[in-house]
Amino acid sequence: MKIVKLSEVNGSEHDINSENWRSRRLLLRKDGMGFSLHDTIIRAGTETFIWYKNHLEAVYCIEGKGEVETTEDGKVYPIEAGTVYALDKHDKHLLRAEEDMRMVCVFNPPVTGKEHHDENGVYPLIEDDDE
Ligand code: 9YT
């Protein structure tokens, strides 16, 4: 039996901050569960292009609101507290937060914790030609 507290993950090496989001990794591959579990905040006013080509992800919004657009077909789905979206086709998507959105995310296969620095499939949307 293992107990993990968000209060202990906060500020640790498993608390990852990027411009558009902050993700606290509660369970990772090393925990041996077959999935990873994340408590993620998508920051208000941001738009993030995401493609998890190697992972399936389910995302449960528990606070805030925004929308997700699947870029292959241009469909837009509103997200609010109580909404789950499941990327069952490794869908490329744009995630937009109108308010800070708090998401409980599950990945299969589990994230190891190293993907952030290379190939997690998360790429910020470059909006400025000079960047
Ligand atoms: C909403 C979403 O896709 N969250 C992913 C978690 C985050 N990118 C992480 O922990 O790397």
C-alpha cells in the first residue's frame, strides 16, 4: 500500500511547471500501477497543442472551464468541471483554458517523468514568428 499526498508532491521534482501548465505527477511508471496519475492545472488564457503519439490519456476536469479541439477534424468540445475527454486515437489536439482548469489525468503507458524534457508529445504553440 502506498499513500501519496499532493502536499508532498508540490514543490518536488514531480511538480513540473511550464508556461501553459503545471503538472503534479502523483503516480509514475516507477510506482508499478500500469498507468500514471497527474493533477494538472492548465493556465487561464493559454492554448496548447498536444499530441501524445505514444500514450493514451484520459483527462477529467474537476475545476474551471475551456475547450478542446481535435485538429484533424476541427471539432471543438467544451470542457467544464465534470467533463472527461479520452484521447483514444492519440488525437492531436488544442487545449484552451478560459479559466484555470484543474485536470486529473491518467496515462497508459505510464509516464516515466523524463518525457517533459524530450518527447512527451507536448509542444507549445508558437504564436510569434520571431520565436
Ligand atoms: C491535460 C494534460 O494533457 N495534462 C498532461 C499532464 C502533463 N502534460 C504532464 O504531467 O506532463
